[in-house]
Amino acid sequence: MDELDVQIVRLMEQNARQTSDTIAKQVSVSSATVRRRLKRLFDAKELHIEAYGDPLKSELSVTALIGLSIEHELHEEVMETIRRLHNVTWASTTTGQFDSFVFVRSSSTEHLYQFIKDALLKIRGIKDCEIFICLHVEKSSRLS
């Protein structure tokens, strides 16, 4: 990705619905150049467009960040299973006290409890978890 690609991606991150003409004016190139660059970025899977609903307006209004302690030899297997869980909106391997963190959305604290008890903690290889319920979201994007 060169500097022009980075500029185009940043503009798309701000508003993915803007036209190639609008982007072209902002980066001082032709609209055709922007379209070619976007096509190449999409084809190379360097740029993705996704839609996310407002969690405060959705039925899944409870958001929690969960730190996971995972048995080292089962880490990849655990993460593969976590990726398939519907309530998990984001998952990452990390450094520090926890091996991984996941963001989970649910309709209520009771639903969150059931998800943790019946799905998350039944995954072979998870040793322990610590749950942080989000009380107020200051900024929301992909992680919500």
C-alpha cells in the first residue's frame, strides 16, 4: 500500500458511502484512479466494507469485554471455536495478564451469563476468564 492508497483507505474509513469523485477531489487524482485503486485494494483483500448496527438501538445492547486465560497448547483450537460464536464481535490474542480478549454482545446480563456459562466456559482449553461489562460506550465502531 502506498501513500495514495493509505489516503483513500482513511477517507473510506470516515465514510464508505462517498463516491470516487468525492475521494478523487480530496486526494487530487482522477476518479478513474480512485476506482482502480479501490478495485485493487478490494481484490487484494486489503480493504473491506462491513456494516454494523448501533448497539444502543439493537436488541443486543449489553456489551462485555472478556479476558481469557487459555491453555497454551490449545490456544489455536480455542480461538477457532471462539471465532464461530455468534455473540462474539471481536477476538484477539494479546500480551499481558490474559492470553486473549473477546467482545461479546447480548440482549441482557442474564443472556450474557447464560452465554458465558453454557458456551464460552465449556470450550476445552479455557482455564479462566474475567468479565468487564461496558456501562457506557464513549466511542463505538467495529468493536461494539
